[in-house]
Amino acid sequence: MTDFAAIDFETANRNPSSVCSVGVVIVRGGEVVERIYRLIRPCPNYYDYWNTRVHGLTRQDTDDAAIFPDVWRYIAPLIGDLPLVAHNSPFDEGCLKAVFRTYQMDYPDYLFYCTCRASRRVFGKQLPNHQLQTVAARCGFDLANHHHALADAEACAWIARRIL
């Protein structure tokens, strides 16, 4: 796959609409042409202990951040009609659909590909698991800042260019 947008969301709580950060890596012709990272004021705006423990973000980090529609107004034109790629795409696609519903935005039926599913097909039992950091390492990418939305999107883009 040579033209796509890798995307990763982090959430503030168990609600899939509670996106608090997004990372997007735009790939055209097999080359990264754009990297985007934005904090987002989540809706609902509270943080679960476990979510913060995973990604390190707190309400203080996002209280002054833009809400999702304002962030997406910037990102959407960069994505255009590119397919979206995520590691464990049902999570990220679910978040995107949920936050679109929350803000009563028209969802444009993005086409999603999943690098986790692709890893299971390509690597099978060669890997101990198909977590993002494991697959990234197998594909030659050092994921040093796991659960930072941009770092995870960069890892996903690296993987997609090799196995999708």
C-alpha cells in the first residue's frame, strides 16, 4: 500500500467518543508527506485512571485543547479520499464513528485497513503476539513512545508500507 493515512486515537475514558489525542501520518507514493498530532478536549470530558496510566494524558493537558470538530476540520482535507489504516482498526474506526455521532457530524464512510489483522495473516505464529510494538519491531521500526498517538500512527504507517 503506497497511498493512505495511518491514524491512531487515544481516549480519556471507556467511552469511544472520548478521543483526547489523534495522530495521523499521510503517506503518498510510499513516502510520508505529513505528520499531524493534536490534543482534543474529550467528550465526555473526564479521564479514567487506567486510560491516563496507558497514555499519560490528563484533563489538564486537554482543557484548553480544541474540540473534535475543530480538529477534524483541519485533518479531513489532508486525508481527502485516502483509505485509513490503523492497528486494531475496529478500535480507531469505532472511536471515529462515535465522536462523529457525538457531534452530529456526517460520517463519510472512510475505508479502513487493519495492520493487526494483516500481521496475523502475514506473520501468523512467527510472532508471540500481534501487538503494535511487536509487529513494528518485526518490521524494523523502533516504537519508543508507545501510546502516544503520533508515535503509534508512525509505527502503523511503517507496518502498512511493508505488509499491506
